[in-house]
Amino acid sequence: MNRQASTFRFSFHPIFLKVIKKSHAKILRLDSRLKEVKVEDGNVISARIHTLEDELAETSLIVIIFSVMALEAYIYDYAARHLGDLYVKDHLDKLDTSSKWIVIPKLITGKEISRSGNWFSLLKKLVKARNSIIHYKSSEPPVPLVEAGKYFEKQRVYSKALLESAREAVTLLGILADKITELDPEEAPWVKSFLR
């Protein structure tokens, strides 16, 4: 397929990638420190655990949001460079992120990204995590304090799920970088600047 691609476009993708990498490294450090602290005993330790858990939650939110931003920015840019901005705006921009990762490579290369492996489920999970953050609904704690334990446990489970999504985000970026490069080897420099 003979394609014409732009050689230069403006985007915030280098900043997104920098934030993701920096925040992901922070998650690894915080998680390691949290495991060390949990081995120790005492009330002071409990306060440090709470502080570390808050930092982990904050950093997880950053990784999740910026990872989805990077994935959306890349796939939009890929389409716009090869198909034109107007075509993307008129026909592809309203697709959900997962659909874009299926449809756009197929339109450009004539081949769909193989769904072997777990990249598609990781992408859907990451987007769902981002949506749960962006559209988070506050709630009142339960009136009978007896129910407070269940309420706080639900919050801990939610935080753990976000941490898991944040850990998987960088893996997903790498998988999709490999998949696009495999389909379209000429795309390697762009993939590197957006996703690696």
C-alpha cells in the first residue's frame, strides 16, 4: 500500500511519555518501600504506611491517565499522518479508544493488530480505570459506623485495582509499540517517541 505520511506534527506526546516513565518508576519505589515498612511494627509505622499508600494512589492515577492520553494521542497521530486530519476528524475520532486500535492500523496497513496475547483486555481495563477516575462519583460514608469497615475495604480494593492498572500500563504501551512496529516497520521512530 503506497502511503503518504507527514514528517512533522505538534503534540504533547513527549511530555506524556516522560510523566508516565517518571511516575511508573516512582510506583516501583513506593511499592518496594511499602513492603519494607509493612514488615516493621508500631503506630508510627501505621502512619508511614498510610502516607505511602496515599502516594501510591496519587501516582497510580497519574500513570493511568497519562498512559491513556499517550495511547489516544499516538493512535490519533498515526491516523492523521497517514489518512489526513479531516478524514480522522470526520470518520474516526468518535470511535472509542479500543476500536481505534483495531480499525486505524487496518485502514493504514491493510492488516489488523493480532489479538493474540492480552493487549486488548489490558487496553479495555486501562481505559475503564481511567474512566472510573475521570467520572468518579463521591459517596457518603455509611451512617451506622458498623458498616464503615465495609466502606473502607471497598475503597482499599478500588485503590489496589488502580495500582494494578498503573503497573500494567507501561507493559501495555510496550506491547502496542511492538504490535504497531510489527505491522508497520516504518513507524518505529514514531512509536519510540510516543510509547517507549
